[in-house]
Amino acid sequence: MAEKSFLERQFKLSENNTTVRTEVMAGITTFMTMSYILAVNPGMLSQTGMDQGAVFTATILASALATILMALMANYPFALSAGMGLNAYFTFSVVLGMGKDWTYALTAVFIEGVIFILMSIFNVREAIFHAIPMTLKKGVSVGIGLFIAMIGLVNAGLIVGEGGTIVSIGDLTAPTSIVAIFGLIVIGVLLKFKVRGGLLIGILASTVLAMFLGVTSLPSQVFSLPPSLAPIAFKLQWSNVFTKEMFAVVFAFLFVDVFDTIGTLIGVATKADMLDDQGDLPKLGPALLADAIGTTVGALLGTSTITTYVESASGVADGGRTGLTSLTTAALFLISLFLFPIFAIIPAAATAPALIIVGLFMMSPIKEIDFDDYTESIPAFLTIIMMPFAYSIAEGIVWGITSYAILNLLTGKKEKVSILMIILAALFIVYKIFG
């Protein structure tokens, strides 16, 4: 009883119309849908010469720290980990493309994190969040839904890029496709009957089928000690900090991380009905600061940029409303340090159905967009479609804000566009031309 009382005081469960069981189940669901990063990130960063096992440990520790901070500082059900896209830029652009050492890339991430902390302390990122119109916030939610669904479809092999088309349907008879389709059916039936934890049950059921089809297998062992951080921790390079190249790299990390984070917070918070009457997110400052600290500490430990994860929407869809959800996710990150052989058997095809269904959940705000006012609907539409088509949340934000500012200024609706929106639009145009 005392423990429940503590959780009530800390996370305000009754005030948020939720329970301990709901929050814990939601936290498990969030972890399961984003746990693929613990396999993907070490594999990708190891291509730069970094020790794969060490990156695995660094990714977990940085993710857990940032997620715990999100839980305790902001009381939001958002989880954080190494950002997809940002780790690809780290690996393929900075190290393999520019020929830089991985220590150089980690230094850029560290500098970006420090700048992020300063921006959060002085409310610069908060001001950007507040400057985005409600129409675009709703568009961001829908766009992220499509983006998440696209990730799920690609992970399952249901959508592929081949032949003369940009994308096409995959082999529906392939084992991964069968696993994903099975998961979609299971989750759909459970949702129809309002079974709590339906997404998680669907993931587990799909994993069992994946074993029978040979997509995954039983682990050879249950426990393993976490790999050492020694090969990569605190390996920063300060000799080439004050150069144009470093400035360009830091700016790129900063640009993508700012708008990926803001876009994710807007989208997931909109779906969870956490925005106030003005369309603002209470406790946005602490949420952004948790993100910034995660990036900074993550760079010191040896991993790429830590950011708020769009997969947090899966936990929100499963009922998560407070920091207890994210605290549960953080706990599972830490447990996975020792249970990686078991965690590793869950294939991407098994988590794909949950991502696809979350895409459906996040479509609902589209009903509230005024499609008859083209100065509202065109920017919202561009925000929505550019996220999945460009495979980037940041691109959706860029196109949405820029088009919103231009259309409203040209049609005489200057009062709808803040000075900050105009500045952002101008910076985006310059970035696209000269970036």
C-alpha cells in the first residue's frame, strides 16, 4: 500500500486517469517496439571501427538515463534512445563519407548536446514549440503515424524498394511477412475486444510464430554480463573543433535532432491529449532538457545522438500517460544489459505490426484539420506526406513551417505568422539552398 501511495504521489496516477498496471504494461509495450535499436545501433556504429559490444552497453545506459530523467523531471510517458537517421549520419556521412575518425563524430555529438542544454535552459526550443500553429501540430501527429507505419512495413518486408518503382509490395509469402500479417490480425482482434496490452501480446505471439518459421530461434543462453565501455567511453577529439567542417557537422546534428525531438513530442503529446487549450505542452522545458542531457552523456559514454522516440506512441496508445510508463521502459533497458540473449530473439517482423497499428492510432487528429482553408491544409498536408516519403520527421517539420509562413504572408494573414516562424522558415530555405 505504501508503494502504491508513493507511485501515486510521484506520478499523479489518479489525476491522469491511469493505474500502475496500465502504466507498466504501456512501458513494456514502448520498450518492445523500440528495442530494435539495441541491435541496430551497435551494428551500425561498429562500421566506424567502434567496439560493437561497448556501443550496445553505451546505448542502453544513455537511453535509460535520459528516459529516467524524462520520467522524473517531466512525468511524461516518452522514452529516449539513439536516434535512427542520426546514427546513419554519424556512420555514413561523417565517418565513412568525410573520412573522419569516430572520435571526431562523438565530439560533434557532445558539442551538439551542450548546445541543446543551453537552448533548453534559455527556453529556445520551448519557444520554437510554442511558435508552431495548432494545425501543424495536428499534421505532425498524423505524419509521424504514417512514418511509424512505414517503418513497420519496411521492417516486415511488406514494402520494399526494387525494380523501376520507388517502393513496391514485398513477398507476402516470406516468413517475415507472414509473421507481420499474423501479428496485425492478432492485435486487431485484441483491440476489437479491448484487451489491455494488446500490442504487447501481439508482439509476443508474433515472436512465437517467428520461432516456428525460422525467423528467430531460442537463445543459447539466458544471462550474459554487459560488455565493457572502456574501448569507447570518453574518447573525444578536440584537435579539430574550431573548423568549418566541425561547424557543419554540429549544425547538421543539431538541426535534425531539434526538429525530430520537437516533432515527436508534438505528435505523441497530441495523440495522448496532453496539449493545453493553446496547443502547448506543459513541462516542455524539463522534457527537452532530459533529451539534451541524454545526448551529452551518451556522447561521453560512446553512442550517437539520443532523442525522444516516436515509438513512445505505442505505449501511449496502450494507455500510458505518466512518467511511470517511461520509468518502466528505462528499467527494461537496464535489465536488457544482462538478458540480451533473450531480448535479441524478438525480430523486427514481430514488432512491425505494433508500429503499423500505432500509425492508425495517430491518424485521428486529421479530422480536426480545416481542409477548406488552404493556408492551413496545404502546410498540414505537406507536413504529413513528407515524413513518410522523405523518411524523416525533420523534413515534414521543415516543409510544414516553411509553406505555412509563405502562404499566410502572401495571402495577407500576417497575424497568423510569428516572427519566430518567419525566422525559422528563412533558415530552412537557406539550409536547403546552401546546406
